[in-house]
Amino acid sequence: MAKKFIPKKQSGLGQFVDSIFILVLVYVSLYIPLWLKSESAAAAANNGPKPTWESLHLPAVIQEQWVKLGYDAEKAAALIDTKFDYTIDPVMLLVTAAVIIGYFIYMIKVSDKQYREVIAEKFGDK
Amino acid sequence: MSTSAASATGGERITMLKVLNPFHIWALGVGIVLVGEFMGWNFSVAKGGAYGSLIACWVIGLLYTCVAMIDSEVTSTVAAAGGQYTQAKHIIGPLMAFNVGLYLVMAYTMLEAADALVVGDLMKSGAEALGYAGLDTKPFVVLTIAFLAWLNYRGVFMTLTLNFVITLFAFFAILVLFLVTDPVHPGAVLKHSELLTDLPYGWIGVIASLQFGMWYYLGIEGTCQAAEEVRSAGRAIPLGTMGGMMTLLVAASLTWYICSGLMPWQYLGQAVTPLYDAASLIGNTKVQVLLFIGTMFSAIASANGCINDAARAWFSLGRDRYMPVWFGAIHPRYRTPYRSIIFLIPIAVSFAFTGLLDQVITFSILSGLLGYTFMSINMVKFRKKWPLNSIKRGYIHPFHPIPAITLFILCSAVYFATFLGYGASLLSIMAFYIVASLWFTFRRYQFVKRGDQFTMPWPRPKGY
């Protein structure tokens, strides 16, 4: 039979500190993308003359729906000309893939080691 | 042991009440998700066009069907609060369980914050329509979270009964809107032939749209959190979850059909409340009011379900000492995880007021996605460690391991989609879970009892 593990008792202050630690960690990770300012927001590409419904070359039904939505040609053009850039940075892609795969491998390996201790204590040594 | 926890009064062991039926499970799952049809799903249109969004709806629908199949089997067998967290603890191990518990708490608390913001914004829009411009949304955000937390504190039966009523109303609003658009006469109201275009970004846009395609269904797996409070887990969880998935597939398809037939895709891709906008375009005031209420109810139902699920996940982490044991208490009278419910109120409010809605939503989606990746690994290990007939299962899902493999592949595609749009957020969120894992391994785990973590009456797992 595996020796029973007796965990340490945690003080109230220790419990409080541990709860706050996780919260601080969440906030830091929420703000990191802002500090990096690197998210790929869609960008409007139109720098030309003021657009009109004629210059947008929209079918009549589509133009009618834009008008019903309360848009004039200029406001509609701002949305129509907004484009996402899906250019892939291969190095960043590899780094991201390595981080996700590495995270799961680490987690499964450590979990398995801890799980064997749990099973040994629960069911006894094999 | 698995169904008990220390009461607030000391050493007495009390359990949560087993009062829920399949309708409550449906209300919990669909209630959390349905707000995604009223807003959020349409960002997938911006990423890949209207057809790209429809493909995302179906592909992600397949992902969630796999989730629902796997969840139904494992949860009907591991019927305990904490859902996937408790499953991970019994099937993979403590560190994975800790991470899964965090995924659940983060996904639901952040979704709850976003829902409360929506309620505030809707109140502002409503006030503007009635001639009261410039309404401050903050009190409504706090009130929404506080009121729903109070409801959750007082008992799960009333909480989910309310969710059933308002979720059904919101679903009914979508059905009415669909009927009003005269779907049997294409071109009369809906202008698909004129409004639908080719894929604006090609197939890369379709892949990118998978990330927001998650909004169609994100949170349906939350049905597992009620496993300890249903009268029959083997019946209620599969019925409620699979029924919920069917409801969502119908709602998602109708939503796409209505909106893509009324709005240019460039507008639809950035609309805040697309279904309400669709009702406005039809010009029927009664339907407009119905959709306003439906949108409001869907956001409230989602926040309500999220409080329910986040609190149970946090409670379960505390009960096992993965987080401070103080949180692992059940109210002696109301039989709810009251300390966890109260603790998460200010956290949800603070998330709502960070002004980082984009990051908060991405954190929520990614935490969900990490959880689905876990499920695919979990299912394979579950069948390997306890083959069929070695333990009693409430439900056995068909075609194993095809759903698990499909789920894993689709999760990988969504990671890539997230990389395309939110690469920095993806890395910073991964950094959070990596640091949290190291913290758990080298600090927190010293307070955790070893053998006591395994509470299911199962034989020794095969290979251990």
C-alpha cells in the first residue's frame, strides 16, 4: 500500500493570496495584447475622392438595404472598403503551434505522474 | 464523498439538491448559448463573407455535435458538479483537471461579463428610442449580475426554471421573425439572390470565420455542471444536451437565413444586434419589440447560466483544494455553492468594466476551445482505461473514436483561425495557462490530498 500523503494545512492568509494570484495573472494576460498593440484589426483602404452610390456600383437592391439601415454612400463605403489582412507570418505560426503543443504535452505528462500517485494511494501498489 | 461538501456551519456534510429534469438541462445549455444567435455569430460574416459564415456554422456545428456526444457519455457516467473538471480528475490527472477547471471558470465568467454589458447597451438603446438619451449603462450591468447572482444563491431550481421560460421566449422570437420574413416566397422579403456574394477572401476567410462560428454554440457543454443536481444524470444530461444541440442548429440556420437575406454582408459583419436590425428592416413594430425583448432575455439567460456554471466549477476546485478550500462550501439551507457565487460577482463586474471586450471575449472563446481539445483526449483515455462493460455508463455514444478524432482536428482548425485574427491574444492566453500550470504543480498541489481525489466507485484503471 502506498504511503498516504498528508497535505499541508493552508492558513486563511495563504488562501487569500492564492486567490488573488490567479486574478492578477488573468488581468495581466488580458492587457498583454494591448501593450503589444498587434491585433490584426480590419483596415479601410479607401483614400480616394468622396464616394457616391454611383461610384460604389452597387445593385439597386443592395443600395436600397443600405439606405434602409440608415447609411449614406460615404458611411457604406467605409464598411465596404474595410478589409482583413490574412498574411501568415510562418515564424509566428510555428512559435504559436509549438507553444500550444508543448503546453498539452507538459500537462499530460505531469498529470500522468500525479495520477499514478492518486491511483497508488487509492487502490494500493500494483 | 463526491456529492458532498462541508457546510458553512462546520463539519456537517451536506449535498446539493437533486431537483433538475431534462428541461432544466436544456435551459442551462441553450440559455447560455442562444445570445450568440442574437449577436456575435455575425462577426464570422466579416471574416469570411455570408457563405463563409454558413460553412463555419455547419463545421462548428459538427465540432459541437462531437462535444455533445462525448459529454453525454462521460457526464452521464461521472455525474458530479464541476463537469469536465471532475472528468479530467478521474481520467487524466490533477494538473489537467486544474486547467480544465480554470477553462470553465474563465470561459463562463468572461461570457457573463459580456452578457451583462449587452444588457446595459440594450437598456441604453431602449431609453434612446423612448427619448432618454445618454443613459449610463454601468448600474444596469452591476444590477444584472447582482440580481442573477442572488437568484443563483437562493437555489438552482428557480434559477433554471427562469432560464427555461426566458430562453424559450427568445427562441420563439427567432421563429416568429423567420415566419414574418415570408420564407416560402423567396425574394418577397428576403433578397438572397441579390445580397449573397462569392467568398470575399476565398477559403482562408472561411477558416478565419471558424473562430466566430463558435458563437453559434459556445457554452452548450455547460450542461455538465448540473450533473450533481439532476434527478437522473443518465437520462437528463444526454436528453438535455442533444436536444439543446438540435435547438441551436435550427436557431443558427434560421438566424443566418434571415440576416443574410436582409443585410449586405459588410454591414452584417459588424452589426451589434443583427437579429434586432433584421426586425427593424422588416418594419413591423410588434416584431421589433419582440426581438428587443428576445435579445434582452437571451443575454440575461446566458449570464444566468454562466453564473451557475462558473460557480460550480470554482466550488469544485475549492472542494478538492485545487483552489482555497473555503470556496468548497454548500449553503446549508439553499444547497448552492454560495461562497463561489458571491466571490465571482465582483470579478465578473471588473471584467465588464475593463473596457477590453475584445480580449475578454477572445479569452472566453479560447478557454472553451482548450476545453474541447481536452475532451477529445479525455474520451480516448476514458475508453482505454475503462473499456465498455468494465463500468456502468449512463449513455454510450456511437462511432468511437470518430467523434474524438473529428473534434481534435476541428479544434486545431479553430486554433489556426484564432491565430489569423488574434495571434497575440492567443499567445498571451496560453502564457496565462502555462504560468498557472507551473504555479499549480510547484505550489498549489502540496495542499491537495492524493487518493481522496478519486471518488468514483470504479475499479482500478487499466494500465495503472
